[in-house]
Amino acid sequence: MSDIAPREPHPASAGLAVGIDEALVRTVVETFYAKVRRDPLLGPIFDEAVADWPEHLDRLCAFWSSLTLMTGRYKGDPFGAHLALPPLGPAHFRIWLGLFEETLGELCKPDQAEVFRVRAERVAESLNLGLAMRRGAAPLPVRRARSEQPAQPAANRRSTNSNRS
């Protein structure tokens, strides 16, 4: 049995609740990794590590399907896969997240983007922490603390009073 065999989304998945489906997962993954491959820092790392891009994209679709739709399609070891790469640090993960968020903004409704974004941040933080610890280095955060991030323009902020009468 393949580790990327099709499976139905779990009825309680956050992704299913906001309209994420396998087609959107594939579109996000393919669009995002096309950007990664063009990035001057990330592109060479991925191109060196990935011999078969169609197969790799299928595995990544299974990974994101498992994260967003709880399909359980992905059975791999993302941490182990990243150990073989040149040392990755917060700067790599910041670029990765920035490209991912850019892609989500182009392709997803806000609630769909949020489901992907939350999971992407967890993946980046987890990999960054694990890889730093493996190297014996003190892990630095991938994301700046909210208080250190630039203020959003008013048009982009969510209203905290939107549910109040």
C-alpha cells in the first residue's frame, strides 16, 4: 500500500469545515513549491535534495492533506527528511513561511488560508527547533513575537467587536 493512498477527509477536520478539498491542497502545494524552486536561497537546497519533483509533490500533497483534512495519507518522517539537508535555520523558515502565506493569499479564502497558515507555522517552528537541537545550537524563533511585528493597516485587521451588537 502506498503511503499516499487516497483517503476520505475526516468529518471533524478544520479544512473540511472551511471548504478545503484535495484539489485546493494540490493547487496550493504546486503553486507554493514553484515559488520555492525560484527562490534564490531555498531553490538550490530543494533542487539538490529532490530527484523526482512529481513524486515529491505527490508526497507533499499527502502531507498537507493529512494536516488540513485529517486524511492520514502521509506516513513519512518530515524531520528525518530535513536532517539530510544543509543546515536550515530561522531565515530559511521565514522565507518558506512568507512564500506560503503569499500563495495562500492568492489562492484561498481567508478562513481556508488560516487553516493552512496555522499548520505551516507549527511545521516551521517544530522543524526549526528540532534541527537546532540536533546541531546542539540554541533555537531562534522563526516568527517575531507579535509585539515585535509591524502593525497591520486598519483594513487588514479583524474587528474584535464584529460579533457584538
